[in-house]
Amino acid sequence: MSSTPGIAVDFVRDWRQAESRLSAGHRTAFQHGYWLGAWYAAFGDVTPLIAVISDVATGKDIAVVPMISHVRRGIRIVEFADLGVSDTNAPILACDVALDAAATDAIGKALVASLRASPDRFDLLRLKKMPAHVGGKPNPLVSLGRVGSCSLNGNLVLTGDDYEDYRASLRRLQLPRCWRVFSRLGNARFEIATDVERAREILDVMDVQQDERMRQLGSPFVLNDDAHARFYREVARQGVADGYAIISALVCDKGIVATTLGVRYGATYVLLRISHTGNTWANFSPGLLATERTIAALHAQGLRRFDLSIGNQDYKRRLGAEKVPLTDVSVALSWRGMPYAWRDHAAQELRRHPRLAAFAARLMGKGAR
């Protein structure tokens, strides 16, 4: 329970219990019930810790913060339910909550005070990849950090109402030519899965294609391990029918050439994963083409906002994406957490000075050899 006047914070360990508290609140696609329900079910090696924040005077819930607690190197850490799966993290906010500067400050302080007072004796609070707003309302937890302090950012494409105008702005990508080349393959087509069985088939191919690509790059790939595979398939099982989970593919007689996975919530689509067959059909950029076809199909359904996810690969700029800053927060909850919070803050400051950051990286590299 919080000691902050006017604000109460309670912690629950069952997502289903917490979900019912603000089922109609403002959220991003990653606080959707399908996403978090599947997440808490799939990743069982951590302990759920969901903060329910309410107004003492009215008894009304203000926010729900979906988090976990776990121990790393002896430090008890509290962070969002993420583990690198979600693109952004945020609290779920009540539809009628009023969030001026004083209110956002009080909510953040109440959460920190409650965690410090917990008998679990937590050491460190880390809240990563937070957007500044949730459903048009200020994200109250951003007040605990510095806006834009995250090393990652969103990549937002606003297509406008005329899709042909948007497509014309991508002239350098030669997407019409790519489509013509692809169309020469036997029975070539683009599709969005409309049933769970087809969605699973596409996800199976996606796992294989991404794994092969990561092997070629010499990078580890974990999205096809048991927990991740179970998670993505559960999101698909729940979300395909009502259009939350968007799973698409370029298909021809020889099989599935490229795939995408994304989620849609409200007026926004978020692209999460892309795969393709590698060099076999590189002459028509299958991954890029599958992405553009997905955007076109969703635009026809009324969407105008397309987030191409975190990371700054070149194709996102080529598709017209503008960077959207995200915020990290790191707060020591005990003396044991102080060195880790200081280190996080130092890293955030270094990111504001690229030349200094590069110099520090070189020094660290020399020290590691």
C-alpha cells in the first residue's frame, strides 16, 4: 500500500484478477488482454507483479501497471512484463482519469514508495521503452525519468487518406516492379490469415525463415523456442478472428515466400516480425513487399498509423517512418540497487553525447581484450 496521500497502490500476482479492474482503460497494443494473457502464461520463470493504482477518496482505479519481479545476480528487479518481446511498455489508464503534472508526479511517487515498502525487499525498478502518451493521455510513469532516454525508438508512418499518394512517395523502392516480378511466379498472391490454422502454418514458416536468416548472420535466435513459440501462437489463437493479430504472407506454388506478424489496436498497426526466403527471390525484395502489401490492405480497412517497431533498420526510413522517442526509467529501491541505477543513468546521459559514447565504447572494448 502506498504512503503517498490520496493514492493507493496494491499488488496482485494474477494477471486475470488485475485485468478485470480496468478492462476498458486506455492502453497500447502491448497491454491488450490477448497480449498480456498470453505473455504471463508463456513466460513462467518470472513472478507476476501487477500494480493496481487507485484514488483513495473515490476508490476508483486510476491505472494498472503489468510488471514482473525476478532476481538477477542477487539483485531483486521489478520491470514491465516484457523480456524483450513487447515493443513498448506502459500502464493501462482509466478512461476518465485526469492527469495534470501534479497527478502524474503523484502516481509515479506512489508506485516507487509502495515498492520500497514491500516485504519482498526489491532493489531496483526498471521501466523501459515507454511512450510519452497512452491513448492520448500523458503516461504518468514517464515523469520518473527523462523523455527520450531510451536507446530505442518507435518508427511511425502516417500514410494519409490517399494511399496512392503515399505509394508514390516510395518511388525509389520500385514496389510496383517488385510486385510484377513476384506475380510471375505460379499462383502468386498476398494473403492475411483469417483463421487460426492458417495463421499457425504461416508462423511455422516464419520461425524457420528467421532462424535460417539469423544463422547466416551468426546471431542467436530465440523466438522459436518453446516459450516464445507458445506465446506467439496463443496471441494468434485469440487475436486472428477479430483482427488484433495480423499475420500475412506472400505465397506462390513453391510455398510461402515471405511473412509478417503484427498487432492492430485502435487506429494503429504495429509491425513485429518479418521473414523471407533469403537470397532465393531477392530480386523482388520479398520482406519489404510483404510489409507494403500489409500496410496497403490495412489502409483499405481504414488504418492510417503504422508503427514499424523499434530498431532503426534502413528500410523503415525508406518506407517514410519518423522516429518516435521512448523513455527509460531506473530507480533504486534499496542501497543494493543504487549502483545499477547510477549505471543506467550514466548510459542514458552518454546517449545524449554520441562522440563521448563512442569514446567510452572504445575504452570498454580495450579493457575487455
